[in-house]
Amino acid sequence: MKHSRTAFVVLGMLAVEPRRSGYDIRKAIEASVGHFWGESYGQIYPTLKRLASEGLIEPVPSPRSKRRQEYCITEAGRVCLREWLALPFQNDRPRNEFLLKLFFASEVSPQVAIGHIRELQARNRRAMETMEQIEKLAPKMNAGNPGLPYWMLTLGLGMAMTRAALDWGQTALAELETLEGASGASVPAGHRT
Amino acid sequence: MKHSRTAFVVLGMLAVEPRRSGYDIRKAIEASVGHFWGESYGQIYPTLKRLASEGLIEPVPSPRSKRRQEYCITEAGRVCLREWLALPFQNDRPRNEFLLKLFFASEVSPQVAIGHIRELQARNRRAMETMEQIEKLAPKMNAGNPGLPYWMLTLGLGMAMTRAALDWGQTALAELETLEGASGASVPAGHRT
DNA sequence: CGTGGCATGTAAACGGTTACATGATTTA
DNA sequence: TAAATCATGTAACCGTTTACATGCCACG
């Protein structure tokens, strides 16, 4: 009777909007909490079965297709979700491969670190753009939805942290480019610090 | 012949300083990259065995104790580490339970969200303090170490993002407290901040 | 003499991803 | 009618955590 966190995202997504299929739920996760959470089908479909067998969600026939299986959250499911929401959140052990490589970067040439940071900047700029799009469109598409203020808050934290990372990247690149000049192969040996 | 990322942290830690034991490595990870990476003993010890059997590290007897098993990175190990460092980094799928709970917070009372944010602020303030300590002490303890500039960069990103999160938290709390007042729920005067 | 830190390990269980298999339905 | 997308599912595999077991060694 213990649930993985996948179960709660699924429950949550069905609480936000009923009559979703496994496929829908995956897409909804991608589109709404994709910046900070992900799930695969291999996780979602078994979870759906399990939640249904426990009465936390209930399968309903789809008007669109016989193949498609839609679900609704039950009252028991809502209770379960609310209990979990009120529990203290746990910090997942962070795993940032970028930072790990940067940490050991003195083993390789400064260009490697510079390359990684540039790549990070590119990814963060892209992330920033999509978040800006969402920021613009979400209020219009979800006017009146009680979830909206919270959705905007999650977006706000994502944007704030991404902005901070972008700023850091800029100064970090500047720093490394001087460091590269100081120890790089293109500089005569006598000019080293 | 494919290695998990655990192998590379271990290799990296032995590249930074030789003659470390599994226990040492764990502590070193905690102390230096703990903000963005973690490993458990159940992962470290088997990895050590495997790397040794592949000749990427080599066990050396300890002068301190017969029980203690120290390791050094080999030339092959260094090559392997450098290759990995140059490879593009992968973004791990982020999993932020705090944001997930905040996203679904309209299912529960605003106080729940407020409580979570306050808790986040507390954790971030603590993290900020330890990072500030490290920022102050690291340069003195590692003067001349070629890794130092990179270590400070990783610390810098951690601090920048934590600062951004702290700022966000402040405005988010302000916002939610008005939202709480607007929805009719009265708060006893003594409970306000 | 006891406590806390040093030190090494393993087995079971878990959570999760990947790759694969299959086919219906919509749209260009 | 071809391509894209919708849609469901599973089995194998992997990395990781947890809990447990053991015992040394230094210090107060």
C-alpha cells in the first residue's frame, strides 16, 4: 500500500483534468511539469493498472475510440493525493553531470570546460525561451483555473534559476578565457603566470 | 567495458588525490561535490573492485592500518577519465518533489504550499551558509591546486542558483499570503510573519 | 571501558529506463 | 495511401538505495 511518486503525478494529473489516457498523462507531464519531472510509459501504464485496482482511479470508456482507455480520479484517490501533498517533500539526491565534469576539468584542457559551459548556455537559452512562451500563453489558456497561480509559481522558480545559471555562465566563460590565455599552448612559455 | 557514472566520480576523486580508501572517497564526494552529486557505499565498493580488475585503479597497502585498502589511479585510468570528461554531458531527468507538490497545491489549502516554501527557504539558507563557508576556506586550503578555479566555479553556480531560489521564495510567500487572505480564510494574528 | 568514528562489504529490493512489439486513427 | 501521431503494453536490464553484518582503532 505504499506508492511511488509516479503514482502521485498520475493522480495529480487526473485531479487537474479527468478522462485522460496514459498517453495523455505522459504528454501532460511533459508539457506542464516537464522542467522538473519526467515519467516514461514503462512507469505510467503499470501505475495506472495498480491505482485502478486499488480504487484510487477508475477506468471509463472513451467516446473517441475503443482502444483508448480513459481514467478518472476517485474520491479515495483525491484523499490520497491530498495526504501526500501535505507531507514534507524530500530532496532527491541531485545529480548534475555538467557540474561533475566541470569539477574535474583541471584534468583536461580549458577548452573542454569552455565547450561544456557553452553547451549549457545553449540548453538554458532554449529552456528559457519555452518557459517564456508558457508564461505568456498559460494565463490566457487557463484563466480562472485554481491551479494557475501555483503553475506560475513553479514556472517562476524555473525561470529564476535558469536566469541565474545563464548569468553565471557568462562570467564563468569570461574567467576561463583569461585562464586559457594564461596557460594555453598559443602563448609563449615566458608569458605564463 | 561500459562504466556507470559512479566509476568516473571515483576515478576523478583518485585523480585529485591518490591513496584514498572507499571510505575516504565517500567523504570526499560528500564534502566537495555533495551539492550536486552523491554516492552510497553500496555503489562505491563494488565499483572500486571493478575498476581495479580492469586496471584503471590499483590497490596499494595502507601505512595506517592493515584493514584499510587504499587505491591509486593508473595511467589507463587517467586516460579513461579524460575521455569521459571530454564527452558531452547529459542532463539527468530532473526530479524536484518540492515543485511537484507546489504544482498540485490547489488541491490543498494555501497553508500547505506556504509551509513547503518556508521549509525550502530554510534548507536553502542552510545550504547557502555551508557554501559561504567553503567559499571562504577553500582558497586557503587548496592554494596552488590546479583544480581550485573549477571547484570555485561549481560553487559559484550552486550559490547563484540558491540565491535565485531564495529570492523567488520571498516573493512567492508574499504572493501566497495575499492569496490566502483573499480566499476568506482568516489567520490568527499571532500566526503571521 | 565505552563511545564514536573508521572501515569494508553484501543481498535484497526498488524504481526506473529502454527497447521492443503491435496496431488504430487521423491528416496531408 | 503514406506518414505521423495516437495508443497500449511488457520484459529485460540497470543503477541505486537500504539494511544489515562485522569488527578495528583511537580517545576520553
